[in-house]
Amino acid sequence: MNFEKLKEEALKLDIHEREMLVTDLIDSIHQNEEVFELDDAWKEEIERRTADIENNKACWLSEEEFWGKINENIKCLKKS
């Protein structure tokens, strides 16, 4: 399976399944730190963002939701 097909299938998962998948993928990277080493600042940022999501201080957005919010902000800025 190529990357695009895998991504397409992953995006069909519901939000909670995608969150679990992302967590598992990040964990697999951490288990192979000799292959891909994050500096301490990035590790802390990942932990902070993960905690924010787990404590409902932040939430995942789909790409569509993200760009919708960006466009709303741009429209508000243009009006002021």
C-alpha cells in the first residue's frame, strides 16, 4: 500500500480512531529515537499539546475545519 492510499484510508477513521493512530505512530517514533531524535523542546511541546487535548483544553480539527477557521479570521481582519 502506498502512502497516499494509506492516508486516504486513515482519514476514513473516526476522530477517536485517528487520535489513537497518531498516538501509536508517535510512540513508535519514540521507541526508535536513534532513527529520528526529537530535541527536548519538541518533546515538551508534543507532551503539552497531548495534555491539552486529553484535558479538553484543545481539540483536533480536520483540515477542512482548520482552513475554515483561518478564512473566518482573515475575513474578520479585512472588515476591521
